[in-house]
Amino acid sequence: LNVLWNTGLNDNELRQIGKNIGADVPFCLMGGTALAEGIGEILTPLKPLPRMYLVLFKPEFGVSTADVYRAHDRTQASLAHEVPKESTPAVLSGIDNGDLDNVIAGIGNMLQNTTTVLYPEVQKIIDRLVDRGVKKALMCGSGPTVCAIVSDQEAAKKLKAECSGFSGKIYIGHTVLNGNFLLELRKRGEKVGRKKAYTYTIGKR
């Protein structure tokens, strides 16, 4: 929209607008590998990571994000003394040293314990994937989707095939260096109502 409407907003101005839409929007505007601080609007670019293949398991049921956050807020004070084995410093060290295994070992989700108490089936999915020997299995966001990190594309396809009895949906994906962005915009000449029509070309950085 910044390009389409010729607003001339710079990246910082877009991030300031974005954080009022959602805490993850500033990162999505920047893309790449980054450390996010504050509520997500303070971003520090990091070294790029090698491609990681992911298999996503989306159960048939949904979760209430509001309920998860309320439950997390009630319990986090009592858990404050516990040091999680997954941590941001471990991930940052792995990125800096180019050690993908350490990055994967350090990846965690602070909401996972809360969601799995409210929705035990999420933990069952994680446990089944761990038993299958994936590099890491953890919950996405506030759930209920679970992400399995595997070694390569063939391992991803094999895992999906082996889990064909899963009652929800399974998707294969991989990490990317950057998301899509507008490569080219051309006016087509004709008008749609009072607005001119455009042709877009979308690509990746």
C-alpha cells in the first residue's frame, strides 16, 4: 500500500503504524532474521539462517487466545524463578556461531505450558512427534498448531506420509530469508469505477 498509494513513508514510519495494528507487524514489514524487543517493534537484524524444513500439524479444534493469555498471566508469577532450557541467548549464540543445532535447541514457546494444560491434545501431538525423532516439536503461537522441525525436505515428506492418520491438516513449509514484496506496478489503462486498474508483479528479495 505504501507503494500503491505513493505515501513515501520510510521503514521506521511503517513500523510505527504497524505496531498499532499488531505486535508482529513490524517484523513482518522488515522480514529476515531479527531479534524483536519491546512489544515487537524494536528490531535488530541478525545473520540469516540456513533453510529449515517444517511440518505443521493443525488439529481440528481451535483454542481461545484470550483464555491462553489470561491463564498465562495468572501462572507466570509463580514460574518466574524457573529458568527455561530454551532461551533467547542460546538462539542468538547459535545464530552468531552458525550452529543450527544450537539454534533449534534454544527455540521455545513461553505459552506452550499454559496451552497444553488447557488443551492436553496439543501435548499429545508434541509427544508423538518427539517419539518419531524430529529435531524439535513445539507449539506455534498460542496454539493449537504444532511445528515439527526436520532435517530436510525428504524427511518432511516422510513424516507427513507417516502421519496420514492425523485427524487435522498437515502442511509442509520452510523458513525464508524474506517475505514477498512488490517488484513492479504497471497501470493497465482502463478504469474500475473511479480508480485506475493496476497489474502487480510480486517476488522475493
